[in-house]
Amino acid sequence: MGRFLVTLAAATAVVACSVATMVVRRRMKGRRKWRKVVGILKDLEEACETPLGRLRQMVDAIAVEMQAGLVSEGGSKLKMLLTFVDDLPNGCERGTYYALHLGGSYFRIIRVHLGGQRSTLEVQDIERHSIPTTLMNSTSEVLFDFLASSLQMFIEKEGNMFNLAQPVKRELAFTFSFPVKQTSLSSGVLIKWTKGFAISEMAGEDIAECLQGALNKRGLDIRVAALVNDTVGALSFGHFHDPDTIAAVVFGTGSNACYLERTDAIIKCQNPRTTSGSMVVNMEWGNFWSSRLPRTSYDIELDAESMNSNDMGFEKMIGGMYLGDIVRRVILRMSQESDIFGPISSILSTPFILRTNSVSAMHEDDTPELLEVARILKDLGVSEVPLKVRKLVVKICDVVTRRAARLAAAGIAGILKKVGRDGSGGGRRSDKQIMRRTVVAVEGGLYLNYRMFREYMDEALRDVLGEDVAQHVVVKAMEDGSSIGSALLLASSQSVQTIQSV
């Protein structure tokens, strides 16, 4: 009996020792896996670093590229396109106008009535629609017939709300969020598609004529009287409410900026005819590139697999279309290097399956157990991950978003430097002049709906400018500003009879 107990005790000890060894090995293996993913995160953080010194180098580079783009065509990655907009709305506009806005993932139709004072601006109706993905790779005929059909239904809903003694042609502003070389306020040819659109036969076509043709086919008595970039519309809306507005930036699916420039600085266009001595310039800053940009392996992979590789480098770091996919690629890399996310999900391997609004939701998840993070990961085929892994995902979102926001701030500061409103003494301002109040209008879902992006950008702009200058710079958020502003811009340029509300 004693011998049996000794044997049993020995066997138990061996089993216990084996179990302990297995537990230790598992823990060591788990720690190695965790160290590996933490290493991936650390590499990401280092690659995305945007210290103040680097941001100021970016500011200088953007200002230099802006100047080069004004000197000659093709002289810069920034196209610095003329808009033929020299007088911005001042509040005296009258009449009823329409705007159709084609953006990156949506289109809007609005009708506004103006009574001759800022306080009488009335947005009478507005419709928002998602763009069917099939249209993004369709034909120009299909795309513009769809827009014309939507506008027709919008107008048919008006019924008898207008008292028309005689037929009066409706005036429409076409807000177009893609690169266009304008030939006048109401015409311009498409340079290239961005934001996932790929309708090849449209390059070089007059965009306003394409829409006008579709409207004519449907027998609609509507004139496309203005072709307006969305940033220019946003600037118009901002200036209507605040004359100190000199620039506008859109942070949405993509990103772009425009600003008010002196005509004598636009050297590539000899003596552009303006009555105000200035003209709005569409920068098309999404194409900006510099060796100072903090590019990662994930950016390189995303660019190589995109429809416009080696193009729109800046936009791919700050645009809402891309931030979610950068985060997805980091998570996928971690799941390939370790099993902390479980088996590799086929869903997670799908490009652009993770949208930036989901990144925002995970980043700003304030529940103790990060339940929103868990829900979104489950939708990506990743479930049952522990809390520390969910925290890791939040950190990835933070790193990618912070980089984007700080680069966005550098872009705005670059514009201010170019026009001499950054406190450096360059551009239009001498050191002896007092800093003037400067307003930058900002629109787009990324800025409006993503609190952390907004806070990081505003913080970085203050850091780059310094408090003494930053106190004179106002960033004003606007919703639907580009659409309303395009209608305002059309109104300020019109002297023809328009529909008058009852």
C-alpha cells in the first residue's frame, strides 16, 4: 500500500510537472506572439511619426509647390487650377437656384432661395443619396442619365410651389468633386477620376456639357450655369457668412483645398481678367507628394493595388476612403504574424471592407469592454478576441488617424504660409503688419463626424502656427456648405431672370 501511494504520488508529480511545463510553454508562446504584434505596432508608430519639425518642413514644401504650380503648367504636383471665380457672394444675392453635387460616395440636390440679405438665405429642400457602386465603373451616358433622372424627380416634387407667370429657365450649379480644368465658370474638362470612379471615356470631356445633354434628353428646361469644385463651393458659402474666409478644405471620401490668390501671382496665366484683382485657385492638393511624408509599407501596398497607383499620394494618407483600409492592412498583417485574432478571416482580406466610419466608431468607443470594437471585428470575421487585443485595435486606429489629422493641419498651414498669414513674414504680409483674422472653411464627413480626427488636426494646427498666430485663425466647420455655396456662387454671377418664390 505504501509503495502504491509513493508510485501514485510520483506519477501525480510527473503529470503536474508536465502540465506546468505545458502552461509555461503556452505562456511563453503567447508572450512571443504578443511581443510580435506589439513590435508591429511599434514599427507603425515610428513610421507614422509627425513631430513638429517634420510638420514644419511639410508646410514649407507645400508653400513651395503652390508657388511652382502658379508659375507654370506641370511645374508642380499641385495642379493649382484656375476657377474663373473672382467675386464671392456678399449677401446681396436674390432668386431661387439649384445645385447638384456629385461627391465621392454620394450626391446631393438642393434648392435655395435668396432674398438679398444674409439672413434671408433659405434652403428650401435638400436630398441626399448614395451613389450606386455600379455607376462608378459605368459609362458617362449611364452616370449622367442617372443624375438627370434624380434631378427630374426632385423638381417634379415641387408641384405648384412657384407662381410662374411664364416659363422661366431654372439655373443649376453643378458641384463636381473631381479634378477639372475649367475654361470658364460654366465649363471645364475632366482631368481624371479619383475616389474609386473609373469611367475612362470621359477624360477630356466637358463635364457641364455632359450633364446638360442628359437634361436636354429628358426635356428639362434647366441650364447648367456653373461648374464648381466642391472646395470652391465651400469657400463661397464660408465667405457669404464671413468675409474673412480666404480658404476652404474638404475632408471627406477624398481631400482637396482651394484659396483666394492675387491674380498677379498667377504667372502661368498672363493677366487673367478679374475685377477684384484676385481669383480662387483649386489646388487639387490630394496629388501633393514629398519625401518628407511619413509613408509606411501599408501605404505602399495600398497605392500599388489601387486603380490610380503612383498618384494622389497625399489624399491616400488623409482621405476618408483610405484610412479604414490602412487600419485593415495593419490588422491583417498582425493576424498573419500571430494567431491573436484567431484564424485569418477571408473578410479581413477584402480591400476597403473596413470603412473609416467604423474606424471612428472603434477609436471613440468609450465602453469599458470596448463592445463596439468587438462588434465591428466580428463583422470582419474576427470574433472572441480578448480585451487587450481590442485595445490594440483602438491604438492602431489612433496612430493612423493622428498621422492623417496632423498632415491635414500641415496642409492648411501651408496655404496660410503662401498667402502670408502664418506669422512668418512671407507671402503678402510684412513683418510690420498686424496679423489679420483669417477664416478657413472646412467641410466633409471625416472632419464633421470624426471627433478625434478633428481634435488632432486642430491641435496640430495650433502647434505649427504657434499660439500668437493661431488665435487669429478660425477653422469653421460647415455642413452641406459646398452644395449651398455653389448655388450662392451661381446667384452672385447671374443677371438673368430666375424663378421667384411666392
